[in-house]
Amino acid sequence: MRKISLTATVALLAVLIATGSASVFSTAGDSETPAPKNEAAKKKSLEMVFVLDTTGSMGGLIDGAKQKIWSIVNGVMSGKEKASVKIGLVAYRDNGDEYVTRVLPLTEDLDKVYSTLMNYSASGGGDTPENVRRALAEGVEKAGWTKTSKNKSQILFLVGDAPPHDYEQEPDVLVTTAKAVSRNMIVNTIQCGNLSGTKEIWQEIARKGEGKYFAIAQDGGVQSISTPYDKKLSELGSKIGATYLAYGGGAGKAGVDFRTGKMEAQASTELRMSADAPSAAQADRAVNKAINSKAYAGDLLQEIENGALQLKDVKNEDLPDDLKDLSPLAREKEVQSRIANRKEIRTEILELSKKRDAYIKTEREKLGKQDGFDTAVEQALREQMTRRATRR
């Protein structure tokens, strides 16, 4: 076997680190060593679709979902499973309303999910039953589920307060549920309020869907706890968002700069979050940006940090303008400096998050048992992701 000198070995490692090929996404306390290929192949993932009634009586639930979706995702990403997460949404009302369904297919872009939730408002309905049949069918058929279920949990939540209309042109909810189960999905139901006729069919869907039935308050039962750390975490979330670096798209078409458009869109998202999202949701979002290795779509720094891309392989025309005129060595140094800055912000977020978690735990103990939307979803995910893992 050919021997390699210590000097050559050190030089090789230096090159790997400089080019980013030895770097992986990490948070405070994590190892900088890439996971072995067989470990990466075992990484768990969750695909989760919420089929949400958005008629006039559901305003409280929609507001609760806006407050808690980030914390629900964070629990999956940082908990026992440490899974990657995709979320899809199906908003539904009834025939004759502004819309019957609106579908956001499964996506890793959680900012897009949250922005979609922010656009939801409670309106329409009025005759009690809703078009649950179409909503559930589109949640199963049009949400973009991955066909393979290896190392993957696929879980749907039907959330509403009224039973299905018996529209003959739409598939029966139990037929749709059986189809979901045949594809290895789990179907849960969450009933808001106690409207007559809902409990029985919601329970039957959950039973046939191998899931759980939950009954919560009409307003969603969400108890949001503000903390002294929320404001600072929100500021750090915006700060880490400002490090976003778009790439790709070449020179653009018809004079449109692809990268500038993406940078402006990200800046707009940060402004909207800071202006419109509740403070607790902003704090949870900041934590997600620190623990989520796919926090930003099309971000050059993220791709390099994850080891999915090497800077030297990016065409000059695909680089951000402020990197194009730099020499390869200066360009590499600048990118590594920005990655280091992002890691510092990430570490600060995680340290502050520990204090926030302790504060919330204490306050929750004072409040006692909670039976809201978020606790129902979290309970189902804990049990069902574990169940899926034991089947493999």
C-alpha cells in the first residue's frame, strides 16, 4: 500500500475544508464530521398534510395553526426522530363559496407554507355540512406524496367542525381513507367544537385511517405563551435571513435578473414575517432556521454548507454579482466568512432557545393539561412516527 506523508495528509484536509467538501450542516454541539453514506440513507422524513376547514366558524383554529405550525415542525426536527419535514395544505369550504378547495402540494419551503397559512381567512359555509369529500380526496390524490415510503412517515390531518355533504359526484370519505391506508398513509381527524353529526364520521375516518380522533375547542384551544426571549429571537431570525445568497439562473432572460428577484423575495418574506406573524411564531421560525438544513430554497451558502455543492463548480454567470469579480481564492474566503457568520447567529439562536424552552415548560406546568390543535398534532406525530419506524 502506498504511504502518504503527514504533510500531504494535512494539505489534503486543508483543501477539502477550503472547498467546503468536508463541511456539513451543523448546530451548536453537533459534530462537523459528515454522516456515513449508510447513515444518510437511514435519515427519517415526515410528509404531513393538513386538510383544513376554512369556513366562517374556523377563525380561531386558523389563527392557532398560524401560531403553532413552526413549533410543531421544530419538535419533529429536533426530537427523537430528527426527521426532515415536508408540509402540504388543503383549504376547503363548500360548493358555492369563493372556493371549494385550494391545494398547496407538499414542500420543504416552510416559509411558503406559513405565508399560505397567513393568507387564509375564515369565511363562507353557512349550511353546516361542507365539501369534506373533495377536500379529503385532494389531500390524498393531489398533495404530491412521495410514492416510496421507505424511512418516511406520511400523515394526514383532517381538521374541521362540520360533517361532509353527501355530494354523489365526490368520492365517499371512507373510500378515500381506505385508499390512503393502502398507500401507507395514516389519516387523523381533529374535530373543533361539538356540532352534531361530526363526531361519528370523524371517528370512523380515524379508525379506518389507522389514525387518531381528537376533539378540541371550537377556537382550536391553542395557548400561546409569550416569553422574554421572543423579540431577540425574532431579530436573530431576520438576521440569519439576511445572509441568504441566491445563485443560479445564468444571466437571466429578457433583462430579468433571476438572483436579484430571489433576493428581493426573501427580503420581502422577512419583512412580512416581522410585521404580521405573532411574536411567538417569529421566535419558533428563528429556531427552525437554526436547526433546519434546508431552511432556504436556492441558497448558495446552504448548498455549500450541506456538502451538496462546491463553489468552484458554480459557473461565474450563476454567481451573485458581488462574488463574480473576485478571484477564486478571494471568492472562497468570502463565502467561508459568510458561512461562519451564519453559524455564529445559529449558535446564538440555539443558546437563547434553551432558555426560552425552560421558560415555556414552567408556564405550561402552571396552565395544566392542554387539549388544543398543537398538542393533538404533536401527540399523533410522536406515536405514529414511532409506529412507522418499528414496522421497517
